[in-house]
Amino acid sequence: MSTKTLFALDIGSSTLKGIIAEVNVKKGSVAICASAQVKSSGIRRGIIFDIEDAARAVSELINELETTYKHEITEAHVLVGGPYLETRFAKGNIIVSRPDEQIGQEDIDRMYDTVQALPSPQNRTVLHVIPQNFVIDEVDRVKNPIDMQGSRLSLEATVIDIFNQALISLHKVLNIVGLRSVQTVAHPLATAKALLPKRDREQGVCAIDFGAETTSLTVFEDDELKHIVVIPLGSQNITNDIANALRIHFDSAERIKVGFGSALAAKVSKKDMIELSQFIEGEKEAVSKKYIADIIDARLSEILGFVNDELKKLGRAGKLPAGVVVYGGGAELPYMKNIVKRELKMSVRRADMNHYNRLFPEEIPPALYGVYSMVVWYFDSVVGEQRQMYQKGPIGFVKRIIENFLP
């Protein structure tokens, strides 16, 4: 069949998101058939900690989607995140198989198998092996070595892995609701790659996802993935700060943040007041918007300080020509771009998927960027490489994505 059906699932700390898409391989088109969001349960910082609660939430999401789609969902392509995601450098070596030392596809395949089989840190599973350079005879660094000659071939790669228990818990939840996991993809990688145009990735750019309980940083340069890190702080920490400062319930603090919050305290007047009676019955006090903005500003400065520390480790603090792209629920705060520019000393813009208008003519809600990015990832892997039909398992997946990261 030329049309393949995809259920993309985004496991978020505050909400679960899902879409069903039909990908037409021959036409190179995508049709979105259904989308839904439900409140998360049993998930903290992107990691499942209560399997039964998480399974109920996923089941609720599936029911909403199936009500619209009118067909049963049995397979899932899942985005995973959280602080348990880590990146590391890896290098593998093989001897070229042909007597004339001409490098062929079979050597590339063995090269990936070799890197995939390298020892991993204890209790961790490899999600992705992203090629940086092939090295021929320890001298020439190339992007695509096929048909070149050499006796020894090496691959320098960035490896993304995850804590084993995170995957085990995910698969238990999927089994409970009757789903089979077809792909498990690192959320920051898939989303940043879709949201960042190729030209930005070539020049040097970082994407920051301000989530509910985590903040993810993804850095590209020369169209290569350089770094991914997940900081265990997010917009929910801001809500907690407001609740503690005002001695009010978390839900009331969230409404105040969303309704009156500002990321940049300098932009808010001390004279503007918030009557707490709007949110708390019987409350007679008022609080200045400036006080709320000071709380938000302080916490965002802390989070962006951790981001800047990561950029300093790469030697890229303030030195990415394409600047910073922000997205996620926390990025919707007024003046978010201003505070990011102040703290990171680079140009800042909000993410969009306008460069995918050919695939998605409809307007894409920012909350669904993750699941739409999963569709892009799948589309690229199937349609972008006609030589290899869809395969299952991590090795086949790695082989399919090579062309997405090479010019």
C-alpha cells in the first residue's frame, strides 16, 4: 500500500498529545485525520512513574482519537524526553571488505552495526546514532564515503541514549492499552530538527523547549547535531514560586501566571495591580503585576543560566549566528524573547513550521509541534529514502535517518 497510517504520541508532563496522519508515499503527501490532547497523569518530568495512571491517560487520548478517526489504533510512534536523555561521542572502526578497497553500502551498514554494538553506560539504551563524519584511513573526513577508496573506515557519531527503566515503563503502559511501539524517538531531536530550517542548522542555532517540568536545549551547527540536554526545571516551577510567594493554591497561581504573567519584570509597572478575589473566593488582598513579573523573571534567569552553562561547555555561548529559537508552553509568556536575548546575548525568535506548508497547509497549534515533528521524522525516513522500505528496530532506523543529517 502506498498510504501508511501513523499515530504519533507525545508523552508530556502536563499533557499527552496525539495525532493520526496518513502518509502517501507515492504522492509525497500527508493528511492529518485526527488530533487530541488530554491531561497527563502518572508522568513527571517526561518520565512515567505511575504505570496505571499513565495508562489511563493514554487510553483516554486513544479513545478521543478513535472517536474522530473511526478506526482502531494498534501502533504508536512515540516521542520521549526528560532528564534521563543524554548525548555522548562514539567512534567505531571497520576494515573495508572489498579487495580493491572501494567503500560500498555494505561497509556503511557494518559501520553502523559496529557503533550500535559499542558498550553503553550501565542501565542505558541507545535511541539514536547520529553521524558526524566518516573517516577514511584516519586522514580524510567526509560526509558520504561510498565509492571512495581506503582500507579502514571509521565513523564519528553523536549517540543519544536513555535510562532503561524509562523505556521499560513506557512499554508497559503501551502494552496495557494494546499498542505496539514502532519507533521511539528523542523528543528534543525530532522537534528541533523539524522546527529549525536547514539553513539555520548549517549556520549554527539552538532550540529551547520551555516545557512544564523540563527545559530542553538542542544545538545544531554545520547541519550536525552538537548537543542535547534536558534541564529538570520548567514553567511549573514558576507556578510553584508564585503559589509559595502568595501563599495560594497551585491552580490559582497558574491562572495568575497565564492571565497576568510577564517574563521580563522591567516591562511591567508597579502601579498595575491584580485583585486576588478574581481567583480566590473571599480574598480581599491585591498584588502588583510587577511582583509577579519579578518572580517569573528570577526563575527564568536561573533556567537560562543553566542553558548558557551548556553553551559555554560547547564554546558557543553568544556565538550561534542563527541565534535561538524558542517553543513550548512556557515560551508563550509575554516578553519571553526579550529575556532570552538578555540572558543568552543572541537573536531570538519563536518557532514555527511555516517551512512545511507543503506538507501541512493547515495552521499548526504550537502545542502540537511535537507530534507534527514526529510525522515529519517518519515522512523523511520513509519518503526521503526510497531505496529502503520501512524497517523496524534501532539498527534499521539509524540507517534510514542518515540522509536526513547529511547534505
